[in-house]
Amino acid sequence: MKISIFGLGYVGAVSAACLADEGHTVIGVDPNPTKVDMINAGQTPIIEKDVGELVEQTVADGRLRAVADAAAAIDDSDLSLICVGTPSAANGSLDLRYVKGVCEEIGAALRTKNTRHTVVIRSTILPGTMRSIVIPALESASGLTAGKDFGLCNNPEFLREGTAVHDYHNPPKTVVGALNSESAAPLKSLYEGLPGPMIVTDIETAEMVKYVDNVWHALKVTFANEIGAICKQLAVDSHPVMDIFCQDKKLNISPYYLKPGFAFGGSCLPKDVRALTYQAGRLDLNLPVLDSIMESNRVQVERALDLVTSHGKKRIGILGFSFKAGTDDLRESPIVEIAERLIGKGYDLRLFDKNVNLARLVGANKDYILKHIPHIAGLMVDSADELMQHAELVIVGNNASEFADIIAGRTPGHHVIDLVRIGDLTSDTDGYEGVAW
């Protein structure tokens, strides 16, 4: 392909070198004459393993050059990657002047171009930036319509400094957020030889993915450091502890527990978080991440309660009452707290959970139900049909398999708030919404 790359900083220089090495014709574009001159002299403008050799070879072979003229680069390429910086402003927001400026330059060049061009944002931008900044700037300067007259994609990069060339050729995933399939086609072709899954999605999802990755990485570093602080004070070597922790690929290093939903509960997680943070407090350790876990969990309960009360419906049904499907365990179940708060606010509740119904009669949790929540036990019904006949608004509290069919077969009069994302319904489904989607 004939590719122009705007911004010859870290991401741009690596992308230019790797794409030219793959055989594409690449034009780097940067307003800094020093960077342009360095590329054209076969020198890398950044310090990164293997990039210098790739730049030297591809410039010598005539596949890589650099210019300062955006219009000339657009005229001589079919696809443009925008890799300019998005630095932090003093208040933490993104400084998007470079993204907007480049989009205006590209848009002006597209106004006089006769062949279709695809514009790709590689710069890290927050969800909504494509529609609020990128598209208006391109369309205003070009007089054209994004997705129709020119292709537009968001293509986040996952390069680590020090291993960027290896990461480019061995990505964990390739994400293409596109306005439409025609926009996505050139990038799918460009990356078809790379390992890992190719994921084509909407532009907002693609914008968000990079932030989720990086904040998760930051959280992992902080979590490990806070565990290390506790371990040191307890004369425990934190490295074998975390080595053992990482051996668990079923729960610890896995997708498990990483789907947004309702608050955690049960007999283990709340108790153990409290115990560890209490011990840290006794050791006079300041551990902001671990100390915030229970508070964040409490806030998630508040979010769910606010969502329920925002609809103004007084007859409420709760499907699933135990903290997890397939159990009768009500200890620290966040659904119990939701029910108690709603009762206190005067809502007319009914609850159904076949496992808790059984436990109320003969189960190990019978005493807990009768001693701690008898006022709630009295609102339990014997069938889901009875609950659905009562309720105007239905809360799905756990992911018992039978609830999916019940929700799918509901009447139009039922509004559903799903705390666990049961079945395959989405937020576009009429009368249905989730606590986090």
C-alpha cells in the first residue's frame, strides 16, 4: 500500500519503519524539520531497539521517506495513519490540538483529491473524540462526508517501549474501529498477516479499549506493590507469593471477574478484603487501592439503587436473591441490601429464587433467613410467574439459567434492570438495561 504517517514520534516512527519493512511505500509527515531530515538521512528520530536498522534499510531501498507537506503526502498515498501526540493538560485532560490540526490539514488535502482515501487515528483518544473532534474537523476542511466520501477508522496501538518492533509484529490483538465495512477494508488488508485476533468494532469501543488496557496495567502494578508492602511488614517474600498467585489461570489471570456487573458479596470476598486492609491499618500502611475496594463496591450498590428508583415504578420484582446463582447463600448478598433499601423507601417488593425458597424450609441458611431478614422472607413468592404478574419493574439479581427465558418472554409492560447481563439482550432492547451497559 501507499501510506502516509502523520507524526514521527514514538508510535509514528515505529509504525513507519515496520510498514516500510513489510514492503509498503511509506511517507512520514512531521512539522519538525529535524525529524524529517533524520528520516531522509536513514536515521531514526527515536531510540528504540531495531528501529534504527529498519529506517536505514528502508530509506536506502526507497520505501520510506519524510516530508513536512501534508498535502503532498495525502496526494501520494491511499491511507493515512495519524500518530500525533495527545499529551496531558495541567488538569489531566487531553490536549487535542495536534489531532485537530492534522485532521484539518488532511481534510484540506482531501478536498482536491480525486481518489478515495482512508484516514486512521492511531493516537490515543478518549471515547467521543472521533465524533466530536476528528469527524467535524475532517468534514469541515474537506467538504466531504466521513464514511461515504472517505474512510475513517480508529486503530489503537499496543506497543511497549523497548519491545515495540516485536510488539508490532506480534500484537495480542488488532482492533479496528470503523464507521462502516468499507472504511475497515483497507486496514483489514494491511494487517491480515499479523498473529492474534482481528477485531472490527465501532469507533467508540476502539477508542475505549486502549484506556482499559493501560489503566488495567497501572492497576496491576499498584496492586502488586501494595501486596508487596504488606508482605514486607509481615516478613513474607512477596515475589513467591505473587508467583503462586499468577499460577492460577482459571480465576486470577483470566477473563473471570472482569465483566462489568453488580457488586460482589458472599461469605469470602468482603470478609477477606476487610481482614487484609485491617491488618494493613495495624501496620500503619497507606494502601489506597486496597483500601478503596469495599468503598467502590458500596458505590456500585448505590448505582444500581439509583437506576431502579429513577424509573418511578413502585411494584418491583427481584429474580435471584442469593449472591450467586446455584447457591442459597445470602451472607453479604448485595441484592439483600437492595431489597432492604427499597422496602425502606416504600416500594412494593416480591422476590423469587428457588434455591433460597428451599433454604427457607430446610436449608443450612434457614436460621439466617429467619433471624436476620424475616421481613424480606415474607415477600418471597413461590414462582417466577407470580413475581412477573406483580412487577412493573424486574431486577435480575443473579444469572440462574432459567431467568434468561423469563426475561425473554416478558410482556411489553415489564421494564428490566439486569445486574448480571443474563442472556443475549443488549441496551438496544426495548425495556431492558444493565447496570453497566
